[in-house]
Amino acid sequence: MAKFFGSSSPSVIEMKGNGDYAIQARGLTRRFGAVVAVNNVDLDVPSGKIYGFLGPNGSGKSTTIRMLCGLLTPSSGQAKVLGLDAGRDAEALKREIGYMTQRFSLYEDLSIKENLQFIGEVYAIPRRERRRRMDELLSRFSLTERQRQRAGTLSGGQKQRLALAAATMHRPRLLLLDEPTSAVDPSNRRDFWEALFELAEQGATILVSTHYMDEAVRCHKLAILDRGVKVADGSPRSLGENIGTHVIEVQAADADAAHLALREIPRIVSLTRLGARLRVQIPKHIANPAAVVSQTLRDAGIAADIGQVFPDIEDIFVAVTELREVESEAQAADAP
Amino acid sequence: MKSLIRIFAIMHKELLQLSRDRLTFGMIVGIPLIQLLLFGYAINTDVRNLTAAYVDEADSHLSRQLIADLGATQVVALRQRVASVEELVQLLDAGAVSVGVAIPDDFDRRVISRDRPALQLLVDGTDPIILGVAEGLAAIPLQFDSQSGLQPRQRMVEVRNYYNPERRSAVNIVPSLVGVVLTMTMVLFTGVAIVRERERGNLELLINTPVRTVELMLGKIVPYIVIGLIQLVIILAVGRVIFSVPIMGSEWQVLLAALIFISANLSLGLLISTVAATQFQAMQMTFFFFLPSILLSGFMFPFEGMPEIAQGIAEVLPLTHFNRLIRGIVLRGVDVSMMMQEIFALAAFTAVALTLAVLRFSKRLD
């Protein structure tokens, strides 16, 4: 009861000792009935960085974000966000974080300006400061000319800029963005990410979920989620270095034939076609992967250029999710 | 201070949205006007011009005088003269007339000797109101001309009609209609208020801001209080102009009673809004509440005539208490201090509904 009325003062930041993290979660779990949407997730999100959640739909990205901003109570585990307990101190936390929902959640029957004004008032920003901040945001997000237009009539990119402007209105220290670019064209996505880097430079921590690989690479750090489990995390570089596979790129004149032949390699993790090229992933414990691939192609009588390459983000994503698949199948096979 | 800013923010936003929602805006003015005209004209218990036919077997000076007098009352419209009582009965059976007047051939003698009823009224008793009117007709003292030397019969009981001397239904209906219209619109408007935000996805953003539940509820209620008062003014003003329903008591007391009644309905609407999952559900719940309000509150039928269980239910409905208040103040000119128990009942209802709504509303999604 009291927590809905009162504004219990935020507890003193307790986590100064353990480095500078905006978010620390341990064993975060959320069940909906029998379904485990988020399963035992640990997170360490450093302050002032852009942290990505990469995963397909239904991997638990939204549920995790909602637990971190206090909208959902974890079934077990806990999260410290900006030094506050995301469950207990949710109300105090709300003044410090900005949250951008997956679905456009501002008022479509209000204009851009009215929406921003409403948000400014709800955060009780003093009038003069509010006006200044609104002008600043309108011009930063190129919305000044359209400020009297109703939000419902805006394009996907404009809506998303408005939503980001609204989420940053009260200068939050932490931004939680739930698939902010899912309804936005590529050039708008570029602009959007420029804005995110600007915010990070100004000191904000940003947690952004996405299912675009190219966006994930832009993050300082990212976590890959698969069916509610965090399967990998780290910087894009370190993820590539620690990947469990070798990545071989094959350039063949007859890519179709090469594709068929390579499918026969035992314990192949993945085989991806990129136009005339093929990317083959082979488990790390196989000593000379390039030789295996070239031998296979030679046996099939296919001429090709073969080379081992550094894994890109898609390779990493495929590797961690496929390897997990293999493991769980192995476990299922072991079970009596 | 910050709390006030946030309440104001919600109010301001509600008003902006309201001014852009033409349907709702139309309902604010349209519902009271349509209801007022419908109920004011259609629901009419002072029945006039009942279709009637008559058979005059006496065909005397006296009987013709009687027919003329009956016609002059305007209670019945004697459209048709038939030859026999059988034909009269046929017309009644067919539903062509509601009342039949049968004058026997020895009418003059019966009038003079006064030993038996002089004439018969055949009445379609399926409608109790018509029956009542016809019975009233039987009591009309017929003024026969002085030559016949008859004095009108003296009635046993004299009825004195207070507050509504002309017996017009509009006098009874217009003030109560304030309550009916406010119940319908106020519960509906706030009933969909929070559900709509949930359906459109706005709620997830809203509950992530520092706005408190109480602030959100108050911010949603206050604009509608103003709208409710506008509706009150529309009904009473139009009631006065078209139906000549005067306000006997103090206008301020009408306002006070309406204010607390509006709050009760808005609080109930918010409670519905926290329970309903969709706007459609909210509307269904509103009508689930609206129907007993109309039937049991004394708007349609006298409260005293209802069985005890119905009276018990009626006591829980805000409209029952408001009907007593508004009829008292508007029609009888009673001071509100004499009806404080009704005010208390409405205040208690508001407090309970609002508390439940605040308790039920959670700033979480689980």
C-alpha cells in the first residue's frame, strides 16, 4: 500500500565497492504460470556504456527490462539498478530511469508538444526548465517544425524520436529501451544510434534490446539471450574471440554444389549462405578446420577459395544458440 | 506541490483528449438532451385522450349532456359511437379503444333514482395506469344542468396534491433524470478511462513515471466533475424552459448534492476501470450497474412499493439517495440539512469505491 502513496527515500547506494555498475542482477528469474520467460540471468551493466540485449522474439528481453524498471516482480533473484532494489524501491527508481516501451505508448491524440509537456509535468520539472528542455529536445530530434502535429499521424521514425525525447525529458541516469528501432527504416536507425552515443557520452547508461545484428555490434557490451537464458555476454570483440567455433569462409563458383557437399561434414555447427559465399562453423576442438573443409570440397570435385575469418556478430549469435541446441539434445539423449 | 503539478498534468491531458474525442463530447451534451426530451414527453402518467367509444341506448338530453361532459375532460377522446355493448366489447378486444362508455336505455331513471350505477365504463385493465385513470373518471362529479335538480355527489375523501398541483409527470421526472443521466455518463466515462490507456499501451508508460495512484485517480476524476455539473445545468435549465419545472430550493444545495453524487459515480467508474480488461467489458459492467439503478432507485417505481430485498439493494445505489435529495430540494424546497443521511450515504459510497479503486490499481504489470 504505502509504496504507492509514499516516496520512500532511496536507500544509500550500497554497491560502491563492486566497481561502477548501473545494473547488477543475480539469478533473475520470471515465470508466467508454467512458462519460464527469464531463467536465472546474471547481468553486470557498466555505467555510461551502451549495453545490448540481443535475441529473437520471445527470448525474454522485454521481461528482463520490465523487471529492471520495477514493472514486473522477479519470481526469484534480484536486481540492483542505480544502487536501488528494482523491486522494493521501484517508485524511487522511476525518477532516475527513462523507459521506452516496445509499442509506441505516448498519446496519439495529443501533439508532439503536448506529449512532451505532459511528460515534463508528470515528472514535475519546473516550468522554466521544462520549456528550455522541450525546445532543446525538439531541435535535437528535428521535431520543432512538427511540434503541433498529432503523434498519431507521425511516421515510424518520427514517433520513435518523440518517444526517445520523452524518455530523456527528465535527464535520466539510465535509459531502458525495448526494441526501439523495430518500426524504423535504416537511415533513421543510424540517426537514432548517433543520438544514443551522444547520450552515453553525456554520462547516461543505456540498455537497449534489439534483434538486429548490426545494432548489437554498436554496443559497448552485449548479452545474447535465447529462450530466457543468457547464453553469452561481453564486448562484441571478446565474444568473437571466445566463440566456440571456427568460422571458415568459402567462395565457390558453384555455391549450390558447395552447399550440398559441406552439409555432409560431421558435427558442423552451422552453414550460412551469403550470396556466392558460404560461412561454415565447425566446433573449436577440431584441430584443422580449413583442411577439413577443403578436403570435403576437393572430394566433391568443387573448386573454391577457403579461408578462416574472424567471426562476425551473426556467427557469434548462431554459434551460441546452435551449440546450446546441441548440448540440450545431448542431455536429452543421455537422459534415460 | 509536485503532487499538484502531476494531478494538473493528468487533468490537462484528459481535457485535451476529451476536446478531441467528438463522440464523447457529443455524448456530454447529447445524452442529457435526448433523455430529457424522451422521458419528459414520452413517460407521461397524466394520461390524456384515451381512445374511447360509446354506446348511448338512452339517447336522451341527459345522456348527450354526459357524453359532452366526458369529452370535455379530455381524459377520453370519444371517437366512435356504436350501436350495442357487444360492439363496444369487440372494439376493446381488438385493442381499438381503451375505454368504452355504455349508457343504458333507462339512464335518466337511474340517475334520478340513484339506486343503481347510472352507466358503465368498460376498461382495458391490462395497463394499470389506464385503469387508474378510468377509475378517476368514474369519480368525476358530473355537472348536470340545474333544471334536472341534481346535485353533484359529494366525494368521501378529498385528495390534496402538494408540490405538483397540475399532476404533470415532467415535474417528477426531470429532477430524477439528472441522476439517471449522471449515472449513465459519469460511470461510463471513467469506466473506460483507465482501460483505454491500458488498451492503447499508454499505461505502461504512465506507470513508469513518478505519478502516484491517487494522483492519477484524482486527475481523472476532476475534469468529469466539471462535465457532470455542465450536464446538471443543461437538464435543469431545459427542464425549466420546456417543461416548466421550477427549482423550489436553493441552487447551491442542488449543486452540492450533485457534486457528491457525481463523485460517487466517478469513483465507481474508476473501480470498474481497474477491474475490466477491455473497454467493452467496462461498458458491460456499467450497464450491469445502470439497470438496477433505474429500476430500483425510485426513478421508475415508488421505493415504498418494492419488496424488502429490492429496497435493500436500492439503499446501496447512489441514485436512490440522490433521487431523494434532488426531489426534496428541487420539488419540495427542503433544506439539505434535513436530509444529511443521504449526503452521508453518498459520501460513504464515494470513499469506499475510491479506496477500492486505488487499492486495486497497481503500478506494476504482474
